[in-house]
Amino acid sequence: MIIENQGLERFSQLLQIASKQAKMDEIAIEKAAKAPFRAPLIIAVIAHCTTVLKGAELGASDIRWLRGTGDANGSVSAGF
């Protein structure tokens, strides 16, 4: 996402609101409100991170379930 022009003003307002909600002092709130205008545009990245279990964190029943040879409760069935 690219933030520029009027977007910088809106971003400044959002930072100011967040600073007030975080109960920062007036100097910090003022600094946060001015921060977006230090650059002509801001490139922001929006992501959604999830946790992925690795093999060492999985139990034997989890591995059988993932392979299709068991259910989530550890019951084993015939493979495909």
C-alpha cells in the first residue's frame, strides 16, 4: 500500500489517535502526528501471519492424520 498526499494526513490522524489511546504524553502525541510528513510517501506492507507446526512439534497421531492414515484422535485406518 502506498500512502501519499491526503493519505499522509489521514495516517497522521490515526497515529495521533493511537498515541492518545496508548496514553502517551503530549510531546509524543505531537511527534507521532508529524511523523508521516517526514517523507513524501510511505510504503506499507499488510500481512496476516499464521503459526505453522513443524515436524518436531507434531505428535505421532498428528502425523498419521496428515498422511491420511489416521484421524485427529489417533485412530489408525487403512492408507490410500
